[in-house]
Amino acid sequence: MTTGGSLAAIYCRLSKEDAEKLRAGDDSESIQNQKMMLTEYALRQNFIVYKVYSDDDYSGFSDRPQFNQMLKDAENGLFNIVLCKHQARFTRDMELVERYIHGLFVLWGIRFISLVDHVDTFVRGGKKARQINGLINEWYCEDLSENVKAVLSAKRAQGQFVGAYTCYGYIKDPDDKHKLIVDAEAARVVKDIFHMYLSGMGVNAIAAKLTGLRIPTPAQHKAALGIRYQNANAGQFSKFYGAWAVNTVRKILRNETYIGSLVQGRQRSVSYKTKKLSAVPKDEWVIVPDAHEPVIDRRTFETAQRLMDKKRTLFYDESALSVRAPHLLAGKVVCLDCGSTLFRSGASRNGSDRYLRCLLAAKTKGQRCSSHYVSENKLQGYIAIRIKAFIDAYLAVETHGDISGSVVEALSATGVSADIKKKQLCEIDVALKKIQRNTAMAYSDKLSGVITGEDFLMYKSIFDEEKESLLQRQGQLINEINNNEREDSVHDAVETMIKTGRGIDLLTHEVINDFIVSVQVGEKNRSTGEQVVVINWNI
């Protein structure tokens, strides 16, 4: 049915997954076809085309700019007909079908027509059909969303990168968009950040230094590479003035991606109808180790994590022009009796030494614990002596007190090599498969009458006994191989520590972090002047 002089708005949409461009910047072929079909229909019906609204590369649930503009114009009475190729082009959301097609459009005097599925609100009795179409369209979107999620989950589990943007320090491999490769320029900055943190600088100081050196922020670096990246959380100072955010530095220090692990699935969409994301608990993240080249070695990363988990006491260092920095033993020294941190509580008269004191004792004025005063210089000297003793003990391959007995023993462990054990595992696997085949053959012979049921049970008992013995040996070999790998890891860790600490004349943050987890300080004996110091080694 026609209405002469009616003003019609034509609406066209193509979702991202359907888009096939002719040339960059052009409308897709499908959009052109929609415009052509709807324009010809409008001319045949004597409708005057008020305007063509077109959303290319938008889904039926996304925030569509032209769609929103059309609704505003409809409310303002600029036209009285909306033309679409299909109801699904207007929306796949049942809620929007009810709100506009069956609700507001009626109030605004808007007639809705979709050609392919023969929807026309001017025709009575079609409401149920339109609602059914709306439900079918919504089910389609829901099914499509679940299918996409399943595919992405499978790819994540296989170690394929499925994100839109890589983290700072990596780019997508031009030959395989599901693989990460190191971005050399950004990776150098990441290494500097870890080095600065392990050398004693806090995240605030690191951010300030990067800003002062005019190092491009991650967002600026991506823009320089031509990557269309938008960080909704980045402020104008970060985007336009290159100010590094403290939270950015903190995230880099916490990111396992830098040790070669592909970490994905940290957020999930609330619903297929919205772009809103919610955080996923860490135990549900998809983490695939050794998925790409690391930027930071595991030992450095784990040391940084331990330091970040502890609250390091800061002080004003006059030699560093009053820059706030942690002292060498910050976060390492604790009270042997109560476990509280030992903090800097004062300096010697000439200012050449400082003293550490139990935090609980200070807060309770000695009621809950005693002061456990210790000279920082003496404690550092003692630690340096013990580290040198540790190195000497390792080089001499002999036990030295409480320091490395178990370590040296582990390093001296001998036995069958891991390669031979792995070969034995393969032989066991072949033998187990042979037993499985023999059992199947015996069962077939029983069914064929070649052997009796009693003979089959006898053979099966023999096979089961042999299988049980092989399984036990298999488990034993697996445990031994794992233990060997752990011993190799300990050996490598100690080798790294020895290289770091050999010939040290002055303690540094790096040396202390490599060798020591914590230092426990006891109360000084007033009669003898002795003070117990227990070093917990980083092994």
C-alpha cells in the first residue's frame, strides 16, 4: 500500500564479519546493494527519500552512530517511514524491536518496512511475525557469540594470540598474527624498568625517570608504529605529553608475558549485547608457558614479584638529592621473635651509620616485643661476609654451616642421566601398548573359541601383573626426571648467583636480591653482646 508524498529514511547496515571492501574508504558491496534495492523500492512506492543512514562494520548490538542519528531524526518528525532490507539490519535485539518498532515508532507515527522478510507495520496482524523474527535474530546472535567464544578459547589453549593489541614490548608476527615477536625498541625499555626496580627504585621514581628521559609511553609508541590503539584509561598527560603513569610501570613489572608466557582471558564480556567487560579471577586465566621469546629471564621476574609483594621502607637519601629510595636491606630484615619488619629508626651521631629497630616494639612502646636494635653497617658487613662464605663453599664443593649443605648435596647428586630415563619411559610406553594388544588378541581368541574362558583369565592376570609393574616403574621414572630437572634448575640458579656475587666489594640491591630472601635479627644479649642473625638463602 502506498502513501503519496511520504518521507522515507533508508537504513543500511553491514556487520564486521560480513564486510568485504572494494577499496579502502569505500562502502562495502553489500551496503551499496542495500541502498540500490531500497532506493528503487522507494521510487516505485512514490516515497520521497529523506536521507540514507548507513552503518558499515557494525554489529546489530553495537553502538551505531548513524542508527542513533536516525532515531533522533525520527523523534523530531523529519520523516514518517523507515526502510530496511531486513528486520535484522535494523536490529537483532528483541528489546529494541519492542521499544522502537512496536513502541516509540507507533507514538511518533513512523511506519517500519523491511523488504526481504515482508515486514510492514502498516499491515495489521503482523506483530507476532515481527516478534518471532526478533527472537530468531537474537538467538542467532547468541549462538554466534557462543561459537566465537569457543573458537577463541581453543586458540588460547593452543598458545595462539587472539587479542587485538599486543602488550608493550611485543608486536604481532607479520607472517602469523597469532604469534608474538619482540619489539626491540620497547623491549629495551622493559628491561630498563626491571633493572631500575631491582636496583632499588620504586615505581613512582621509575615513572618519573622515564618521563624525564622523554621515553615515549606505550600509547605513543604504538601510534609511532602506525597502530590504531586507543587506551580509554590513558589521561591527556600520558597521550599528549608523554607522562608515564605509575600504574603502567606496575603492570609491566607484574606481566608474565615478558618471561615468554602467553597470558590471555583476563577479561570476559558481560553479555553479547554489550561491549562491557568484567575481570576474570587469575586462576581462570589461560596461561601457556614458552609461547614466545622472553624479554626478561624468569629469575629476574620472580625476584621483582617478591619485592613487589613486600612493602619496602623508603627514606630520603641526601646523596641522591633528596630522591626517595629504599635502603639496601629494605623488605629483607625482620624480627626473629615477632616477625615484624625492622625499620630505620635513627642515625649515629656523626651520621655515618643508621640503626634498624623492630616495628612492633616501636608501635607498642616495647610492650609486645623488644627493640632488636642493630647497626645497618655491621649487618651489611656480616651479610657480605656470609655471601662470600657461600661462594667459597660452593667453589670448594663442600658443606659450610647452615648455608648450602642441601644445595651442594643436590649439586653432587649422581645417577642415571635424564636422557636414559626418558628413553626408558618410551620403552615402557611401547611395552604397555603391546600388553594392550595382547589382551585384545586373547579376548578375540576367547570369543572365537581358540582358547577357553579360564585360559583368557589366566593370560589376563599375567598381563595385568606385568602392566602394574610397568606403571609403577613409569611413575618412578617420571618422579626422578622431575627431580633431576629441579636439581638442574637449582644448579643453574646457584651458578647465576655465583657469577653475580664473585669478587664483590660492596653490597648492591642486585646481589642481595639474588642471594637472600630474608634476614632474621634476634635481640642482643646484654651480657655477652652477641646477637643472633639468621640468613634465609634464595635457593
